[in-house]
Amino acid sequence: MASSVKTRRYDATNRRALATARREAVLAAARELMLRDGYAATTIGSIAAAAAVSAETIYKAFGGKPGIVRALYHQALEGNGPEPAEQRSNRLRGTASGHDLVAAWAELAREVAPQVAPLATLLRDAAGSTPRAQSLLDEVEHTRLQRMRENAQALIATGDVRPGLSRRDVTDTLFAVSAPEMFELLVNRRGWSSHRFARFQRETMVGALLTPRSANHGSD
């Protein structure tokens, strides 16, 4: 009886590992094909062939190409650390000064933007001719705006935001500075390093939103 239970647990573990491996293979294949050939030209069949899985497996796991791109976005936003970037950002709320918050956000953007920006370009290019891509682009932008509203509230709560700025003012500034198009323009087109990009983001947010550091806190 005990052996049977152990076997079932082992089988379940193997199935989960296999499912995870297949999911990662699909996402890797989809990212490569879509960024190379475009959203419309990439078919579920071509992704399935590249990932060595069936098309049915992809439809069951993702529901189609919009679901794949949504999953790619979530994967990109997690960053490269052992803990998802969003969770790392959340842990700073209520504990960091406004200046430290924006510095951390700039570093997290430097980490995730190289993965997110190409996907944003992909969706933007597809949105004009593919309604489902437009719908997903709208969803992604709405989610990003909501995140910036939460970040704005956290930044205001530090007491370091310049007097006279509303939550909407702060939200809109964060929304603009965090746009994937900003990374695409400055890094991919103008050849900036990721470190220069992070410094630009930090300095822009500080200059537009925060009061100067007091002498007790030192300088930037």
C-alpha cells in the first residue's frame, strides 16, 4: 500500500515536471518565432513543431496565441532573480524612502525591460490588423496603468513627493517613464546601455516627482 502511494506521488511529480518542461519549451519557441516572423505569421502549428509538442497541448495550456503572449509577458515581468520582480518591489513599500523606491524601480526596469519591450513592439505591430492582439495590448496597458497607480500611492505615502502633485500626476509620470517604448527608443534604437537607461529613469522620476533629499540623507 505504501509503495503504491509513493509510486502515485512519484508519477504525479514526474507529470508536473513534464508539464512544466513542455510549457517552457512552448514559450521559448513562441518567443523566438514571433519575434522573428511576427505575430500573424506565427501559427500554433509552427510553435508546436518547434517545441516538439502537439497543437492540442498548446491550445489546452494557453488557449491560443493571445494566451501564449500573455504568458510571455508574465514570464518577462518576473525578471531574473529568485523572487519575481513585482514581489521584490512590493516588499519595499512602507520601508523605503521615495528616493530609494524610484532607484529600486529603475533597477527592476533595467532587469525586465529587455524582455518586455520586444513583446510590446510585437503586440503594437499586430494590433492594427488583429483584433485579438489589440484586445491583449489593451489588457496589458490597463494592467500596467493599475500597477503605476499602486506605485504612485506607495510613493506618495513616503512623504517625499513634491507638494501640489496629485495621485494622478504621479501615476501618469510613472506610466510614461515605465513605458516599454522608452526602452525600445533609448536602448534598442539609440544604443544606450541598460545602466544609462536605469540612471535616466531614476533621474527623471526624482526630478519630476520628489522633493530634494535633505542634508541628513546625503546626495544622489
